[in-house]
Amino acid sequence: MKNYIHNRKLIRMVSLYVIVGVTSICMIIPLLYMFSTSFREHGYTIEFSGSIIPDNPTIINFTRAWSLYNFKQYFINSLIVSIISLFFEVLIASMMAYAFARLEFPAKEFIFYLVILVLMIPNLANIIPQFFIAKALGLRDSLLGLSLFYVANMLPLNTFLLRGFFESLPKELEDAVLIDGGSYFTIFSKIIIPLSTPAIATIAIFSLLSFWDELILALTLIDNVNLRTLPVAIAAVHGQYGTDWGLVFAASLIAVIPVILMFVFMQKYFIGGLTSGAFKG
């Protein structure tokens, strides 16, 4: 009986490793091919020579993307939009989530479910209303205006996730602060935020990915060439009659660097946010 149980566990573990290994290979190979093509001087044709390492590697695609195609300015624009959006997203989402989790006010549950209802509406369905709102408020061709719409689009999901985490925190700590004469702002800033670092880091990573890679809204709201963000600029690199894939892949690798760096520095909080039961309920 023990051998049967042991063999069953072994088969399950081996199967799991095989599935994870195959999935990882399927995800890594396209990235390696993109990395390899970005170091080829001429990438107008998609070819596979059987080797990931190019015969004559060169960084000309990176220098062309950074200088000739004004990617430096687009990179800065994306950085500005992402930092502004991330700051206000984390601040507003955490405050909304705390209000829904701990405070009592009329129609709280009704308002919360209205916020959650927004999650069921595809973002593409909101493009036209958002365009007219931005036009009416004078927010078109503005990095700040684009940031505000990014924040609004991510608020429902992040509020939902953080509310579940806040409700799992012990309420006795808050009661002790109130007894000592502290305010709800003191509770929020001195207790809730420090204890919620894993959850906040998790929504920060997901939000940054969304802000950094967003194309449709940036393409709709921004007409000024000098205010383009990286996804719009990368899409513009595609030619009408031919596409230099080496240049496109080099630009894509430049664009992905900040996201990778953020994940590397925040991965311990990210893993903690996913494994601590933060998002139950």
C-alpha cells in the first residue's frame, strides 16, 4: 500500500514537472527567437537558421531604435505616464478598498457591486465614451489625461483585490489605535499600508504591466507625435510594404526592460501577495 501511494505521488510529481517544463519551453523559445533576431542586421524576412545565436551579431537595431526613431522620447513619455498612473492607482485603490472593507456608510455594498460591475465591461467598449469625455474635459494630447484614464480603468479590479486583503487583517489593531485616540487616517497609513505591502506590490506589478503595454487608448487619445508612448511607437515601426523585424524586436526588448527590473526588485513581495491568501473573499 505504501509503495502504491509513493508511486502515485512520484507519477504526479513527474507529470507536474513535465507539464511545467513543456510550458516553460513554449514560452521561452519565442523570446529567445526575438532576442536573436534583434541582433541581426537585416530582419526584413523571418528566417530560422537552426541556431539561436546569429552568425554576425550586431547592436545596430538597438542604436537605430533609440536614436533614429526617437525612442528615447517615447521611452520617457511611457515612463512619465506609468509613474503618474501607478502612484495614483495604488493611492486611490487602497483608499477605496479600505473604505469598503472597514468603514460603514449608506449603500456601501450597492456601490461596491456597481464598481465590480465595471469589470464585466470590455475596455474596448469604453473607447468611444472615453474619447468624448477626454475631448470635453480637454484631456486629449495630454500625458496627464492619459494617466487619469489608465487609473480609472484599473481601479475596479485593484479595489476588489485589496478589499479582500484588508478584510483578512486583524481588526483588533485598529480598535487599539481608536482607543488611544488615533484616527482612521492613522490606521490606514501606519497599520493597513505597512501590513499590506505584498498585496500592494502585486497590484502595482499588474498595473504597471497594463499601463506600460497599453496601445488602443494611447493611440486614441494622443495625436501629437512627440507625446507618443512606446507601444504606439513600436506599432508605427511596422512598414507599409515591409517590416524590419530586427528593429521591431529590438524596440520591444528596450520596452520590456523596466517591467523586468520592477519584477526582479519586487518579486519577493509579489510571491508573498499571491501565496498569503490575500485575495480570498
